[in-house]
Amino acid sequence: MEKFTGVKVQKLDEVLRRRGFAAVVGVRLVPVLPFTAINYMAGLTSVTWRPYFFGTAIGILPGTVSFVTLGAFGLQLGWQVQAAAAALGLLTLVGLITAVRRRRKDARNV
């Protein structure tokens, strides 16, 4: 697979080797990233099952609670829906800011 993907998977593999748990939690916190793509990419890297398992278990909780709240109270525009929508928006924003900062930091270190 490295032959086809080259440097991109190699960089991802290095990040997951050093920061496996934190990296998995980080990508799981962004609710718009598809689980299948994350699962496949993690399978291509050297992340072990423990950081992957525990990072996934912790990282999906906020998004799951927000989606369940939206499903349960979606037609009642009360504080629950507003809080769930705000949480999903905040998770997405924090994930994007973190990704941009890391990319800039990595670009400076090259």
C-alpha cells in the first residue's frame, strides 16, 4: 500500500506511532469525518489496538450524545437542540483549528 500512497500514509503512520491515542481521539471528535475512512486509514498504519480502541471509545462520546440529543429533541426547538447543535459545531471547529495548526507546525518543521 505504501507504494501507491507514498509519503502521506508514512506521515500518518509516524503521527499514530508517536501519538496514537491522542490522534485517534482527535479524529473521532470531528463529527463530519466518516468512520469508514478513519478505520481504513488506521488499519494501514502501525497504531496498535489499545490506543485505537480507547481513543475511539472516548472520542465518539461527545458526537454520539449530540446526535442522540438532536434525534430525541429535534422537533422541539428547546435548549437541548441548541446545546447539541452548538456541541457539534464546536467539535467540528476545534477539530479543524487543530488540524490547521498541526499542518502549519509540520510545514515549519520540514
